[in-house]
Amino acid sequence: MTAPFREATIDLDAISDNTRHLRRLTGVEVIGVVKANAYGHGAADAAVAALAGGAGSLGVATVEEGLELRRQGINARILAWLHAPGRRFDDAAASGLDLGISSLEQLLAAAEAGRGADPVRVHLKFETGLSRNGIAPADRSRLLAEAARLERIGRVRIVGLFSHVSNTSPEDDRAALAAFEEACAEAAANGIHPEVRHLAATAAAIDLPETRLDAVRIGIGLYGVSPFDDRSPSDLGLRPAMTLRGAVAAVRRVPAGTGVSYGYTHRTESETTLALVPLGYADGVPRQASGRGPVQIGGRRYTVAGRIAMDQFLVDVGDDPVAVGDEVVLFGDPTLGVPSARDWGNAADTIDYEIVTRIGPRVPRRSVS
């Protein structure tokens, strides 16, 4: 049987199982993070799978991502926390999205969206050392006083306080926790008593129990990718959800000295067979992995030969029997003997998070369970 031309298979049971495992491990609510099209896995299906595995709510980066989930029929609580300057939140309020608030401007926009309707649910985000978004310590007193006032008059409902750690070291993350606790204490002094405090993402949720608080935001862990350089997904009890595969599109027997792909960075050492794989950097296969990326064909592992092009790359299979239509697995669950997203991250001098997230829209996602 001929393999799919190109396809990313998404194991929804793996997402549910990973969620369930991390929920049991941490003992607190899991906020299933499905931003960036669920790290490339397909946001709506991944959201349903995470909720089935026990996630209590969902997290996205932008309001637009949250609205798309609503259009796909997802009715769970959804938190969106990264907003364009000057953005209004009427559409978010109408769809019942929770809003992460990092500035007074955003707080006032949320309050405006709550005028004459149910108060907008907000989570105040504090800057605790990552130097990205979040309420700066110098702005905190004024913002907390205004947030408390707006809650008293029914324009917002402060349901959460949150921040993020850097995963630099346990010491750095504990310093961020201390800074967060200081901000939470100041919020309490202003009469703000949220339902949930959340600080830890996958790495801290696993390794630093004191950062779990009331909830953890699980992103990469949902998809069975390890956040640690020294531990595999199976070491953490996780199962990779994505398998990227294609079919051999052409087979060519060539003599010794044949140049392969652009720039002839690879020339054949002897007579050999070249197999053409119809995936390239337009599909998210990193060009930086040229000459290094691993694949499996017919149960055997090979390495990309020469440069990865926009739509395709070549594999030198020697004298092994390979035919048009044979399945090529770029990465999947390494416990099944195939290369992993981590292998491709190493080949491209990047992280496995990027490998799964960058798989482009030209690659069909096929959800299975």
C-alpha cells in the first residue's frame, strides 16, 4: 500500500493520556495550552483531547486563537494573554474568553468591554524576571488599585494571577516564585482574592512542585515532547503525539560522483540509489538539518543527503531496496524505533518544540485515536 504523499498523524489518545498523567503528577488543575495551532498539532482536536484527559481549561496566546476555538465548538474556559497594542476586547467578552492582563491599558480595555454586560474575566500577569509581558513592579501598585476598583463596580472579575518562569535553574525559578508571591500578597492587600494562581509550565510543573500553586499551564507536555535535554518523553511518562511521514516520490540509480541537490554539498561515493522525499522547508522541515536529518524507510534509518529544498529532499539508500510509494518517517515516537523530534532538533541546532510547531499547513493533519 502506498504511503501518504505527506502527512502529520496526530494521536489524540496520546494527548489525552499525557494530560491525564500530568494532572495526576501535579495534583492541581491543568490549563491545556493549545496556542500556535496546538504546537502544530491542530488546535480544535488537541483541545478536545486535552479536555477529555482532564484539563480544566485551555490557554492560547491571542484572542484570535480563542475565537477560532469558539467557532470550532469549544465551550471550555479559554485564557488569551498576548494582545496587540490598542486592541479592544468586545469580541473576546462576547465569546466569554478570559483575558491575561499585562498593563493598565489592557485592564481599561477589558473594563470597557465589560460595560453593560457581564464583567470580563481577567487574569493579572506579573513580571517576575522573564522580561517579557507582565505588569512591571513599578506599575503594580497603581494597576492593582484600579483593578480592585473596577472589580468592585462590576466591570471586571479578577479570577487569576499568573506569571512565567525562565527554566534557567531551580534557583532562578524559585526567585521568580518569590517575586510572584510578593505580587500576590500586594494584590491581597488591595482586596484581590483570585480563584487561581498559576506560574509553572511543563518543566517547572514536573521538576519544581512548589511552583504548581493552584494550576499549571501544560503546553509542550500535552504533545509528548520533553522540556528537558537529559530526559526523553518516555522517561517522563509521556508519549509523542505527532508522526511526520511521507512517501518516496521517485527512485534514481546514479553512478559514483553524482551531485545531490543544490550546491552539491553531497556527492555519491559509489554507485547508489537516491530516494526523493516530497517534504521541504515550505512544509517546516528545517533547511538547517541538511545532510544531518534522520529518516526511516522500510525499517532502516538513513540521513538526508545534501540540502533540503523548499519542497523535497533526497536520501542516499545505497543498495537497499526502496520503491516509489514506500513510507518515509521523519519523526514520531522513538520507542517505536523511528527518529524523534529531538533528533531533528539536534540536527537543525534547535529544540524539538520548534520542530513540531513549524510543520506547515501544506502538510495535512490526520487525527487518530
